[in-house]
Amino acid sequence: MQDTASPSTTAGRGPVVWTLLVTSLATFMAALDNLVVTTALPVIRDDLGGGLADLEWIVNGYTLPFACLLLLGAALGDRFGRRRVFAWGVLLFTLASAAAAVAGSTGALIAARAAQGAGAAILLPLSLTLISAAVPPERRGTAFGIWGAVNGLAVASGPLVGGAITEHISWQWIFWLNVPIGLALLPLVRYRLAESRGANDRLDLVGTVLASAGLFGVVLSIVRGHEHGWTSGPVLAGFVLGGLLLIAFVRWEMHTDHPMLPMRFFRSRTFAAVNAASLLMYAGMFGSIFLLTQFFQLIQGYSPLDAGLRMLPWTAMPMLVAPIAGALTDRIGGRSIVASGLALMAAGIAWLALLADPGVNYTSQIPAFILCGIGMAMFFAPTGAMVMGAVPPTEQGIASGVNNALREVGGALGIALLASVFAARGGYASPQAFTDGLVPALWVGVAALLAATAAVLFVPTRARPAAPAAPPAAPQDRAPEAVPAGR
């Protein structure tokens, strides 16, 4: 069964605009909630109680199911219909947001955040395949640039949005905000998006269980490493068991007739390198933002809103730069754009590490934040087109799931690793102790971004899509072609 979509998806600009609008709004909600709680964490701690480990779990409680269920979300869309499953994800995310808003304890909030993460894992990978089915090949770079701008803006503006709502209303409204948006999106998903399915109409249950359980073991150990010690029995057991399950998953996928993740994807240097870079970039970015937003509030005494506003030179850049970077991807390919963006992010965070001091003047930090924002926009805009263009059109859903899963693993790794370095070298005892921990943690983030830059340089100048699993269908049944070679 080949990937199929309604002919209306390519007829005129109307369906394209509606697809971009609906998927971008949905993914904005999901991406925003990755870091929207960061500036609200001190207030949530005062209201519900908890220490550093609890604060990490409020963030990682979302990340853990998000990372583990992305492949399942993509596979369900290929099997049961992408529009239908996308709607399920929006509904689950909306209901979970309401549950988070009424949470009366840290445990209840973490549980609701986990349900949010599951909903986001369903809708996020399918957003890219819905866009790919609606947009002609020659315009996909621009479309993915717009999607990347929205996604990047959501991730980076989380601290500002969270700070503004926390200061002027209450932290609960961080989550209530999603409810009317989600309810408004559901009829639009039903009536404005065309249905499509993937090439594989069989759900790989064994592969799904192995991949989800393996990722759960690894990511859980990552987020518990700081709390329990990286060499503690439970943490090592999670790494070992999760690793063995992932090895078993790879072996199963190599031999089953209907794999949920074709291993041939990784023969593509573009696919392998971009995914490695995504993991490392999210590690450096998430971990740095997690600590910097606390630095503004706890050490420099800013309110949640003021802390978010001071991140604005970083957070505003994706909206300005990502569409331009996406359009350039259509012309020159994404390799140089992504590598340059990662290098700029590394330079920006290194600059912040050099300036870090309890009494640092904010004005001196602005150029570093601008560099981080430009670099992040240059990363987000082309990577969607690069990943989707590296695989056949019929398998882009699962490719999107892989990329987003590795991003979330990277985010969890970054928060856990940088928090561990922070705790080992400093702490919350005094402003100087916080800075003593912040500086080495930021340098770890810089190292991750430099490694991501090196990974992108392995992308060939003229990238080619992976070979399809089956001969192409007749023209009337074929989904839109992948992004041309070199994109």
C-alpha cells in the first residue's frame, strides 16, 4: 500500500495554507510546553514543594514519554490515518493540559505532564508528514522553514510565556492556555486537513514494544542519573536493559518484513548525521536554558516575566531568521546553514559562560543571546527538509518520528547532564555557588553544540534520498516526491 492523500492537498494554495496553520498551531503548543515551565519552577516549588530533583521531573516528566512514544505515534498515523491519529494527539494533549492546570501536588503535575508528552509524541511527527503531503516538492524547504520557525519560536519563547503568565495570572494558566487552542483545532483538523496513510499498513507490535521499552530505560536512567548517581545500581540497570532492548529492536527491524523503522535509513549520511546533530543540539540548548532562566530569577532577582523578557533576544530570532533560512535551503541545501547555526549557538553560549557572574550587567549579555537565537533558527529551519528529503516519501512519517525522538532524548540528556555538573561544582547555597556551578555546565553545553557542528559536516554536499522499499506506484497513486537531491 503506497502513501495516499486526497488530490485536494496539492490543488492550489488554500490547502497548503490551512495545513501549515493547523499543524503549526498544534506543534507550537507541544513545543512550547517543553520549556514553558522553566521560569515558573521557583513559583511551583513554593506552591507545591519539592527540590531540584522534583523540578527536573516537572520538565522531564514531559520529555520521557515524548521521547519514548514518537515512533509509535508515527507508526499509528501510517496505519490508521495521519489526520485521524493527529486529532487523537491534539485531544489527549488538550485534556492533559487541563489536568496539569488543576494539579494539587507535584506528583499530580508530573503525571499530567507525562500525559501531555504522550499527546505531543502523537501529533508532532505527523505534522511534518501532513505538510509533506500538502506542499509541492519545490516549496517544501520554505514550508519546513516556516514550521521550523514556529517550532523554534515555541521552544525558545517558553520561558517568556511562562514568566508572563506566572507573574500576572498564575502558573496554572500556563496549562489552561492550551485548552481553548486545542478545542478550536479539533474541527479544523477534521475539515481542513486531507487524510493520508503510510506505505506500511501493518503495525509492528514487537518493534513498537522493543523501541518504546528500550528508550524508556535509557531516558529514565538519564533523568535519574543526577538524583541517584550515574554509577548507582538502578541507573546502570536502566542503561544496560534499555540498551539491550534497543539492540534487540535493531535486530528485529533488520529481519522483519514490515519494520516500523527501516534500518536502511541510516545508510544515508544525511539522515544519520542530522539525527546525531539534533540529539547533541537539544542537549546543549535545553540544559543551558534550564539553568540560565533560574540564574536570572534566583541570582539576579528578576521576576518570572522579567527573566523571560531578558531571553527575548534569543527567543525572537527564530521568527525573523528561520523563514529566510528555509527559503535558502531550497536554493543551496541545508548543510552549510545548519553547521553555521550550530557554530553560532556554541559561540553564544561560550560568551555567556565567560560573562557569568552574580553581578553581570544584562546589556553585555545581549549579543550572546542574539547569536544563540540566530543559530537556533538556522538549525531548526533546514533540518526538517533534510530529514524528510533523505527518505522515500512513503516513509517520511517514521523518519520524522526518529528525528523528534532523538531530539527529546537529547533534551533529557542535556538537562540531566548539565544539572549534574552544576550540582557537582556549585549549588543554590549562594549567588557565587550558583555561578560556580553554572559556568562549567554551560561549557558542557558548548561542547555538545561543537560536536553537533562536526556531525553536520558529514552530510554530503548533494544528499540523496534513501532507496524505497518497493517500486514506485502508478502516477495517480503516488504521494508528492521527496525534496530534490541536495536539499
